[in-house]
Amino acid sequence: MNAPAPPAENLRAALAGLLDGLPPRQASQAVERLIASYRGATPTDAPILRDRADVAAYAAYRMPATFEAVRAALEAFADAVPAWVPGGHTDLGGGTGAAAWAVNAVWGGERPVTVLDWAEPALALGREIAAANPELRDVRWQRSRLGAALTLDSTDLVTVSYVLNELTAADRTALVDAAAAAAQAVVIVEPGTPDGYARLIEARDRLITAGFRIAAPCPHSAACPIAPGTDWCHFSARVSRSSLHRQVKGGSLAYEDEKFAYVAAARFPAEPAANRVVRRPQIRKGQVLLDLCESEPSLRRATVTKRHGDLYRAARDADWGDAWPPS
């Protein structure tokens, strides 16, 4: 009997035929309009995804990148809580379900999952895509506005990915507070931009105030050592580019790097990384330069040379976002 395909492969296969029947020009125009909308400010009563054409274009274009970014954040969280597996999962603003797929990729198996979103076409397509994964076939796809009126049932894990930018400041606060009240663990992912980082820091502070401890990426639950306005913390996930990606963006590379910022926090004990690599390592002759966020908290550049032996070899293999030193 053949083993089931991994979630990432299942997702790629499910998305492959999503644009069948949708003219390429229409798909490209929908993607370009959606990109402009997501970069702007959208009130909570105006869903960006309006119809199936919008949703199909969004899913084919953005879902792989969202999946890889959320999976990377969840894998860092899982490293900090190795004995923990979520018994239930709620995804806020989950659209077509990328975060549900990512949770399933990190912690396989069936569990109660609820995806909340205000765009019914996104939920409908998410249900259709999830049919390709037997472990996601019983997901609840529920229409809901995300804001002050949001109430959530208790669950182990709440994810919020690429959602905060769509909300007013008051609704962002209400959403984070609702997630904190309902969940044992909260993972939030935002675009890897200065604005995305700023929204993430606000959410991080609220989670800490609510009694959560930071599990990743930070090695601590103290204030971020980055001086406001001087820099921002973000990471990168590699994404295979579809033909639609190449059509909209041009170029011929088979991949692109999705920049994202994230925070993972828990009400239960976690073992954060001793240090986190927060920039792409610089490999030079006989040495590797690592920019680290440390548990003090502080930011420091470490130089690892050949005389460090095994540590030097590990540094040459280190990647942006990795824990340091490796376990």
C-alpha cells in the first residue's frame, strides 16, 4: 500500500488545476488587484476576496507562500515545545485554509479544526481544496467577522496569518485578545515588512500581558531589543513558483523567497532557542558571521572561525531563522 503524499505535495497538486477555465489574463488582473488591496488599508466590513475568480487567483498565487511561511513559524514553535501536539486548532481569517494545511504538515493526524473568515467564496474554495487531504476533510469552514464581536471556543492552538493588516487598530486588539482568551498557544504571522513587524510587536506585547510566554522566534519574553524605527525582525521561506507567479511577476526562477515576521507564544512551558539567527549568515573565507538575538535580551554579531571546529561546520550550514547553537 502506498503511503499518503505529504501535505505540501497534496496542496500543490490540489492547486495545480485550480485555474482551469479561468483565462490567464483574468487571473493575472485579479492577482494584481488583490496585491494592491492587501497593501492598502481595508475596513473590516469589506472582504477583499469577492468571488470565485478572485479566490482562485488568490489561492493559486498566495496560498503556497502563506503555507510555507506559517509552516516555518510552526516548526520553530514545535522545536520549542517538542512534547506538545495540538488537540484542536482554530484559524482566524484563514481564507482558503493555508494555515490548516501547515498545522497538518507539522503535526500530522486528524484533530478538530475550525477556519473562520468573512469571505464565503474563500471558505467554499478552502473546503474544496481540503478534500485532497483526508486529514482535513472534516474541517469546519465558518463565516465570521473578525473584530470586537468575535467570540471563540476554547482550543489548543489559534493561528492568525496575514490578517492583521486587514483590520482596524481596534479590531486587531480585539482579535488578539480573543485568541489569547481561547487558546493555550497562539501563532501569528505577518508580512516581513516594517509595518508587519510593528503590528506583530503590538500583538506580542498583548500576548505577554495576557500571561503567555514567547516560544519563538525570540529567545526571551522581554521587550524586543530592536530600537523602534531602526530595523525590523523578519525571516524567509523558500516557495516554489507557479506559472501564475512567473506570469504576474516576470522572470524565470523556479522559486521565490517569502519574507515574513512571526511570534509563537504559549501558556505552558516552552524551551525557546538560546539564540536565534536573525539575518542571513555571511560566509567568508575561514569564518561565518552570525547576527543573533540572544536571551539577555540583546543583539550581537558572532564570528565563528575554523578553529571552532564542529561549531564552524555547523555555522556554515546555519540558515536565517535557525536556533543557535544547533541542538
